[in-house]
Amino acid sequence: MKESEVNYASEKLVQLQSEYHISLDADWKYKDPKFGGWEAGSWSIDELDHLHTAIALLADAMGGSDRLIQNLGGVNVQKLDIGSHAGNAIAHHVNLNTKGSFSTWTVVHEFAHAWDANFSWRLSTALEKYTGGFTSRRLSLIYKVLGYWDAGLQGSEEKPGRRGRKPGCNSAGYFYGDKPSGSNWNFNRKEDFAESVAMYIGWQGDNDLSDQAHGRIKRYELQNGEKDETFKIIDNWADYARYFYPQGGDYTRTKRWQFIDSLMRGKIKIV
């Protein structure tokens, strides 16, 4: 954050608080002139704009700022060094990584986690049930022993067909139902819910999430061994299409889209 940008940044913080009850731990500040007089912190103006854009998209999907405030109950946002993760979240708190910038997708994903956490993770449990999924580490181990496995003995491997995309082939023993937009070794019902929220907003919205949302589906139209344009990953896409490619390539025909749509519109009540 440049010193010349502090007024804009301060106004953005007031706007986020007044519109959405989102507070931000501002780490830019004035300090003793003997030590430079200004500490830039880890935030940039572009990141504040990204944050605001993402929150506005989520609020619009929910039906307005009042609904977002009701669903999330206020959120504090920090930038921290959180290792290899782009972000993490609990109820009323979201962390974004100081290592590099973050995307609009990451913000929506983490705020979806905060929404889920504010309801004691019952939203992701409801999604799991609605889509016909379940979690069973025991059955996952049986599948591993029987050879129904697309990962290494110790987990995911960075090569085609070994990233743990199949149902139950993940660290959580999560057997997703219907067709998610993707899966990997770290997939579980909480991650499923957060990704489903981002997919829902991006699929028909013509917004910052749309290219990634459509890229997640179009990669299953590729042949095995091809590299997808969005994520630059080579995998056995044709083999995985049966698990992830929706009817006609239309994500709105999935149970995940239907669940999130009903939840956003208040047709599903979770208390």
C-alpha cells in the first residue's frame, strides 16, 4: 500500500464495514519518521478492490447485503502467512495468504466456508446429503485395498490419473454424489460446498469467476493426456468425465447447482 493511496483504502474499509459488516485488519500505517515514516503493509489497492468485488458478487447472489450480513454475521479479514494455502476460514474470520495475491475465486470460496461455519458446518452436511454423497474412511480404505484407487499409497501424486479424483479416493473418505466440478485428494464436503458456491456464482454470471467456472467443466471434453487451458494441468480427462461432466455440459443440471440456488433464494432453511 502506497502512502498516496491511504485515503482510498480508508474509504474502502468504511464501505466494506457499512455495506457488509466486513472488517479488515489494515497493516499499513505511519511510523516514526526516523524509520521511514510509512509502513506499506501486505495489502494493495487492487486486492482491496478484488475483495470488495468478490463480496459484492456473493451478496448479490444471496439477494443483497442484508442477506449476506444475516448469513455470515460479520467477518474479519486478515492477510497472514498461512503456508501453501491461498486462504482459510472459520465463522466470522477469513485469512488470505500474504504470499502472492489472491483471486476473486479464493475470496468467494473462503467466505463460503465462513458462511458454512456460521451455521456450524450444517450447510456442507446438507449439500452432501442432497447430492447423495457420504463420508466413510472405512469404505475408502476398502476401495483402496480392492484397487479402486487413482492416487498413490501415500496420497496424491502429481501425474495424470493419480491425483485422487474418484469418489472416496481422498484423505477424508468423501464419496461425493452427483457431479461436482472437480475433486482431488483434499476434497471433502466442506470444500465441496465452498467450490459449489463459487461455481454457482460464476456459471451464469459473466463475472470474475465465470472463466474458471466454465473451464472446470470444459476440461472434461478433452482427451486423456491433453492440457486444459484454464489450469494448465494434464490429466485423463476423458476417463474422469463420467464423474464430473454434467448433462449437456450444463452445470445448472447438477444437484449442486440446484442446492445452492435454493439456498441462495431462501427456499432451503437451515437453522
